[in-house]
Amino acid sequence: MRSIFNKIAIRGFSLIEAIAVLLLMGIISTVVISRYSSADLYQLVSEEGILKNHLRYAQFRAMSDQVAWGISLSGNSYTLQKDGAIAPYVLPGEDSQVHMLPSGVSVSAGSGTIILFDQWGSPGIVDQSITLSAGSDSRTITIIKNTGFIP
């Protein structure tokens, strides 16, 4: 009978092994929880990239034309503009001139609701800033004055 208990005791875990397993479980659960809590941030970064591409498209169209092109912002969407009206072309990657932002994401500009580019690709003589927000997270896009550089 004694030999059976000795075999069971030999096959068990030591205190160091148990602590190591608990420590690894704690680290893994912390990483998983942090990834779920920052899902809004990932969506925000994705929408920032899409908006930058659409701004560059409007800028390119303005440089290829003799009229101003731009983006008109309104809360949870934005629209491609040509010469102060909705453009007759769709945004790249979209089915229309309007891009609807996902639920919970909003957009606003510091200087108004329309970002326009002239035939040189310039947004004017002041920097233009656009802010995308989702919950407590926000991302700001700055279009550099005169040059129209969109970092």
C-alpha cells in the first residue's frame, strides 16, 4: 500500500511548477483582456487609414482638374465633393460618394465641415485637422498648409 502512495507523490506537481503555470495563465489572460478592450482603437486606426486614402484621392482629383475637390464631413460619414457639390464619382473602395463610419465612430474637423484642395493640392494657408473618435480613443489627421502633405 505504501508503494502506491509513493508512486502518486512522485507523479504530482511541485510547488514551483504550480506557481509557474499560474503565472503563465495570468500573463496570457492579461494579454487577451487587453486585446478585447482596445478593439475600438483598432477600428479607429483602420478608419484613419481609409480617410487618409480618400483625402489623397480628393487631392489627386483636384490636382488633375481646374476645380476644387474635397471631403465634406458630417458626424458619422463623409462625402466626396467636386466644386462645392457631391462629386459624380465614387470613393475608392466604396459603392458611392459617401463613406459611412462604423457604429460608435465619429468624425469632425477643426476648421469646419469641408476640407477642399485646390489645383496645386493645397488645403489653403492654414493646417487642416480632422479628428476621428470612438469612445475614449481619438486619432487626429493633420493636412499641412500650402503643401497639402498628409502624414
